[in-house]
Amino acid sequence: MASFLSTLITVGFFLFVILALASTAIKIVKEYERGVIFRLGRLIGAKGPGLFFIIPLVDRMVKVDLRVVTLDIPSQEAITKDNVTLKVNAVAYFRVVEPCDAIVKIEDFRRATWQIAQTSLRSVLGQSELDDLLARREEINLRLQKIIDEQTEPWGIKVSIVEVKDVELPESLKRAMAAQAEAEREKRAKIISAEGEFVASQQLTNAAEVMAREPMSMQLRYLQTLITIAAEKNSTIVFPIPLEFMSVVNQMIGGKSDQPAAES
């Protein structure tokens, strides 16, 4: 009885060891993951996705995530090409395209990419002027993306997008830029006003030439002005009558007085 019990314990122990080894031999990786396999320290390759087997106690697997990683680049203080000190933060999007290189050629590819992004951001800002940073941000984003991608490519990392998010300017510079913008708006307003006055003077000159050729047009203009003033306010208006108008009236009256004398 004792021998049977010991045999049963031994068989149970071997079954447990076999099941434990079998469980370590079965590996499952998801669709967005790859398993990098090392056999006795030597790189075998990447496997997955799905179910596969490795040799227990001989093979070692390291999982690598292939999804796009969002990397926040913290605020960096930099000096632009035109000697303006500012703080800029950015965001970078990258993913692993070669799992074996990301594990073998770099110790921590996430931290390395983060460090490269920080130094590249300061370098690009130092080569750019403030106006370019504010007005041509898309070009700076493309330059950052190209620089970071070229440095991380040997590690099997692909940097797809780099975006400068916020640009923090000194308060003194903000006030100077606001004053400059206000002066520019006043300049445009004065130019537009001067152009309007110039066009109005040209039209008045043309109108004066027409009135000089046609004296009666002046009388019509007087009457129109009188109608406009009378429509706005109820007030007494002293309207000067031109001498030409009085001469026309005198001629009309003189013509009527001569007509009866001629009949008699």
C-alpha cells in the first residue's frame, strides 16, 4: 500500500512537471503583437500572431506591441534663431515596424525615442526664427518628423507624425506683438480712409465740371439739398437764391408785362 501511494505521488509529480512545461511551451500573441524568440541567447526571429510553440527552458520570448504609440514631448525651453526665449511642447506618433531590431539594437526603444524627440525639438527651434515657428508650423513639423525618423530607423521604429502643440511666449513679447498688430490695423484703416477721400475728391471734381457746363444742374442740386434737409428736421431754412435764378424770373416777368403793351 505504501509503495502504491509513493508510485502515485511520483506519477502525479511527473504529470505536473509535464503540464507545467507544456503550458510554458504554448504561447499566444494578439493580432497587434509579435513574439521575439531567443534560443539559448541567440535570436531566432519574430512569431505571431496567434498560437505557436517554443522549447521550454531553451527558448525565451519577448512581446513587442506594434500599435502606434503617442509620445508626449514635455515643454522645452529653447532660444530661436532671432534670440527669442520660449517654451514649446509637442507630440510624436511612432510604431515598431521591425520587432527584432527594436529588441536587439536598443535597450529601451520608447525611452530612446523620447530622448531623441526632445533633443531634436530644441535643435530645430534653435535653427528657426519666431515668425517661422508661428506662421510656418507645418514645415517645422515635417522637419522634426524627418529628423527623428532618420535617427530611429535603425532601431526598427517608424515616426509618422510630429506636431508642435503649444508655443509659450514671454509676456513682454506678447505685449510687443499686440502693440505691433494694433499699429498695423491703424495703418490699414488710415490707408483705406485716405483712398476713400481720394476717390470722393475725384467724384466731386467730376461733378463740379458737369455743374460748370450746365448751370441749371446747380439749381437742381440746391433743390435736392433743400428736400433732404426738410425731411430730416422741422426747422426754418434760409435758402439763398442764386442771381442766375433771379435773372430768369425777371425775364419771365418782363416778358409778361410787355405782352399787353404790344396788344394795345
